[in-house]
Amino acid sequence: MKKKDIAALEDALSRYPDGSQEKAERAWLEDLQAQDAGVQQRMEDLDTVHQALQAQGIARPSPHFTQRVMAALAPLPQTSVPPARRVWRSVALLTGVLAVTGIIMTWLSSDMFTGVTVQQVAVPYADQWNWSVAVKGKWLLYPIIAINMVLGWALLDRAILKPLFQHRRLHQA
Amino acid sequence: MMITDPDHALLDSILGGDQQVYAVLVDKYQVYAYTIALKVLQNTAEAEEAAQDAFVKAYRHLASFNRQSKFSTWLYRIVFNTALAYRRKNRPAYYAVDARLAVPAAAESALEKMDKHKYVMLAMERLNEADRTALTLFYLQEFSLEEIAAIIDLPANTIKVRIHRARLRLAEELRTLLQQEALTL
């Protein structure tokens, strides 16, 4: 038998017990089986393996299995703060974050920082340097606003939305 | 993606504090959990301990179960991994195969066919844990290839190929065992 045919035979034999072969492949295998005693033997062995695997069935544990598992369980850890108090605390925190963001944005929109640059802040020995950096004060506030927005979103998601959806799911079930 | 599974409502009750509901899930899944542990460990006492341990682990981590699969698939995966850990921990002890496994009740008949089944079961002990478990789950006809793949943590196509190859290997082992038996007569 050619190397290619041996590989094809292995493929066909691997599918043979499930009967998932195509018609042509099954016919080819039947021909081989009639001509070659070795192939016939392998097919018989595969039939035996298939039948033995089908017959093996499930195994059953001892009758007290469930009681033993239940006895080994400890109560699920409960959070120390009651859920309602946790949510209110988070709401207060979120309100604080939003308030800070709001105040900063109000300052910015009222042109409070127009003309204010960091260069005007007295820095020791600054006059000895040949360089200076002028940063507009309101540019420094943009990252603070961004950090507040991210913090606010994380708080909203973790502390309010997630517990709310979990609570709704529990009660719908 | 969340899937619909009737067990998820039970999980909500357990997470809500009703621990006794977990007994319903233990009753429901203990047989397959034990079968999986037994296929990996091949020792009834150790398999029972590993299966119980897996149920306890699953209970402790219920809150972290993301519900993107059936609860049973997640649980059986824990059982498979727990049994593997037991096997690695106590490897030397498993060379002494449990007598009840080596000769299953169904294979004790004097009929030649049953003798051959006994040899197939003996040959199965020479397969690795993943192949042995995959073959068993596949033949129980309760699990899809995708579920078996999720339990064993291998792609479904790999599982299919491994089942096919394991069967061919079993057939070869069976022939070798039968020839050895013939020589001793």
C-alpha cells in the first residue's frame, strides 16, 4: 500500500465507528476489508472498542455524597456594610466628584484663569535660568477634569450600576 | 454572551443566601462529576474526594461564575482540573489501579465479547487523562463536542481528532493484549 493510501486508510478508519464517512470512502473501505485480512481485523477491533465504550456507562458515587458536600460548605462571605448603605455612600462620593468637576468647569467658563501663567509663580533662583516655561493655568485644569470624569464613571459603574443590575436580576429570578 | 440556563435562577438563590439550594445542584450533577473524576483518577475513593472537593470549590467561586456557559460545563471543568491536581499530587499511588475499575461489572462475563470489553477498559488505562475523559464523555452521548472541549479546555476540533486517534490506539492496544493473552495460553 502506498504512503498516501495508508494515510487515507487511517483517516477512514478513524471515522469508521461513528459511521460519519462519505459513501465513496465507505465503499473503498469495504473493498479493502474484503481484500486485506489486516484491514478486516482492524475494523473488527474498532467495532469491539466502539461497543465497549458504548457499554461503559456512568459511575455512581456513594449515597451520602450530597450530605458530605453540604457539610463541607461554609457560608458564603457576606459584605460587612449593608447593600443600601454601600450604595448611598457611593452616591455621596459620586456627587462629590461631580461637584468638583462642575466647580472647575465653572471657573474655566468664567475666564477666571485668563492671563494666569505658571511663569508668574515665584520660583527660587528662577532668574538665574536662561529658559522659562509659560503654561496657561487653565491647561493644568483640563487633566484634573479628565481624571474626575474617569473617576466619576468608574464610581458610577462599580458602585451604583453593577449592584443595581445584580439586585434587579436577583428579584426578577 | 449570557446564555439561558435554568440553573442560573438557582445560583441567584444561593448567592442571595439560601445555601440549601446548592444541594439541588449537587444531586443533579454528582453522577457526571464523579464519572469525570473517576476517568482521570481511576480510583473510586480518590475520585469521590476530588468530586466533592470540586463541588466545594465551585460553591466558593459561584459569585465569579460569569454565566457565559452552562453551570454544568463550568462545574465539570472544575471537576476535571481538580482531579488532574489530585493525580499530580498523588501520582505514585495511582500505579495500583483500582480492581473495580480494571474489571468493570459489565465486563466480568465469561463471554468472549465481554472479555474483549474488559481488555478495552484495560487499554483505556494507558491513555492520558484528557483522551480518556474525552472518550468517556463522547460516548455518554450527553455532551456535545463543544461542551467536552470547554470541560477539557481544548478546541473542539482537537477533541474530535483526539477521540478518533484514541479509538485507533485502543484498537491497537486491544490487539496487542489479545495476542499476549493467546501466547500465555
